[in-house]
Amino acid sequence: MNETHRLLHPALPALAGLLSLAVGIGIGRFAYTPILPYMSAGLELTKSEAGLIASANYLGYLLGALGAAWRAVPGDARVWLLGALAVSGLSTGAMTFTTSLGAFLLLRFVGGAAGALVMVLASSLVMDRLAAAGREGWAAVMYAGVGTGIAISSLAVPAAASGGGDWQSPWFFCGVLCLALSIPVAALLPKPRASAPAAPDAGAGKGDNGLSRLIIAYGLVGLGYVITATFVSDMVRADSVLQPAEHLVWLCVGLTAAPSVALWGWAGRRWGNERAFAVGCLIEAVGVALSVLGGGIWLILLAAGLLGGTFVGLTAIGLIEARHRSTGDPRRNLALMTAAWGLGQMVGPTLAGVLFDGLGSYLVPSLLAAAALAVAAALAASLSWRTRNA
């Protein structure tokens, strides 16, 4: 019995992390992607407006992460996590009840800030639990929550939509799903036992451990993935050849994202996190480029698979590597990583929307995103070289 308990115990916080990231990131953030075509049809949104709504969410994510970086949340971090999950669900469902662009921006901003807190707090709480149990490999389960939430939203949105212009029902249904999936987190992640105060954080960039370069690379990945992740469903609906794949493309992203964390975790252990991160960036760059180069349904599904199969894995191994490079309490560095990612993904949708309205295509912004991923790969590769030659 004791052995069984020892083996099962790490699964409990890992499952809590999975549900948390499914709610705060997979659904709370990314449900916008499959809902966007319905909103565009029902509200006649311009691409600039659609990009602005996405960027409002990412601005909230950025500021939420910066807040977590510069000031530790007071009181019990677990309570803050549960509160952030509730806010994520409520702000998602509340999108149903307005048609005002200003209200959309506010609600998505609030949801983004809640999502950042979920990412930082869930990563910190769960990874601390797993490290204490000597089971850091279970982190793959937690970060699979992003892909799980994406897959859930890809099925929930068309199921909830009663017609081509019904965008309210999917938002409400996704909000209810977020709240329902948040309930088990409280039981799966019980209040931690009192422990000694954590050692002071050395901060990003102290010494010559490459954290600053890793943070920059992480921000470039945030820019590199987000244009495709925001607009791919809209791209597919706008192309008569690709329309039959509209509901499949986002499902493909989710189904490839969920197991990708385990794959990239294995690659990180085998090659080193820095080298695995560089390879993942290059593969993702190919997927982003393929999404706008044409070639039919199978090519867009391949692009979706390459995106899903990399961006969540890059999120995970980037945060794990930042934790390894931290001295003392890693929460500030985890938050700085999350903030860098948030800055990159805040810029991407607005840039893409403005360029689309000016050029009539996602080609240029998507190729710029692929170039950002290539630069991130080079930075990560330089970290790998520095590590081997230290």
C-alpha cells in the first residue's frame, strides 16, 4: 500500500496541473481561435479588430506575468490559483453577453491576466511538488493540459454553435467547461504543508548562466507561434479548398500538442534542453511557413500538426530549463519567461491583422513569425554550445 501511494502521489498534483492549464490556457486562451470564424461571420469583424481582441488577451497575459515576476502573490498561492481559474472561466463565459468591442477587449484582457497567473502558479506549485517527490518527469502530464484544452475546445465550439453566425453559445459553453474542470483542482492539489522559507532568487541574468538569452529566445517563440495559433481556423474558412478541414485543423493542433510535452521532455533529457529547444523551433518554423504556402488540406493539417507538436513542448522545456538555471526560488524567473512569451504573443496578432488589412494575406506576417523562430533556434543553439564548453 505504501508503495502504491508513493507511485500514485505525484500523479495527483500533475493531474491538477493538467486541468489548470487546460482551463487557463487550452480553453481560456485558445478557444478564441475556433470561435473567431463564427464571430467574424456574425459580427463582421475586420482582421485588425480580430487581432486586437487577441492581443488584448495577450496584453493581460503579459501584465499578469510581470506582476507575478516583480511581486510574489500574498498569502496562499494555491488560493490564488483557484481564484485565477474561476476568473478565467467567468471571463470566458461573459463574452456571450456583449457585442461591444471595448467589452471584448476588457474581458479578454482579464482572461489573459488570469491565464498568466494559472501558468506561473501551476508551474511553480506542481513542479515544486514533483521535485520534492523526485518525479520531475511527471511535468509532461501537467503541460499536456494545454493540448488537452485545445482539443476539448475544438470539439466543444462546433458542437455548441447552432449556425454559421452563432458565436455566443460557444463562448458560454466554454466558460461552463472551464468552471467545471476547475472544481477537481482543489482536491487534487491540497494545501501544502508548512515549509522553510525559500532561498532568495538570484534573478535573471545574474552570473553567466544564459538566462537572459533563454528569456529572449522564449519571447521570440511566443511571437513565432501565435499568428498561426490565432488565425489558422480563420485562414481555413476563408479558403474554399480548405473549408472541409475547418473543424479538423484545430483538433489536429490539440491532439498533437497533448503528447508533445512527453516527446520534447525525452528529447531534452537525451540531447539537452537547449538543443531540443533549438530543434523544436526549427520544426515549428516549417509548420508556420507551410500554413501560408498553399498545397491543400493535407498540407494545412501537416502545418497544424507541426505547430501543435512543438509549441507546447517548447513552453514546457523552456520553463524547465529556466528552473534549472535559477538559483534560489525560481518563481521570478518562471514569471519572466512567461512575460517574455506574453510580449511576443501580444505583438503577433495585431501585427498580423494590420498587415492582412493592408496586404490581403497572412503570408508576410507568417513568414516573419517563421524568421523569429529561426532566430530563437540560433539563440538556443548558442546556449547549448556554451553549456558544453563551460
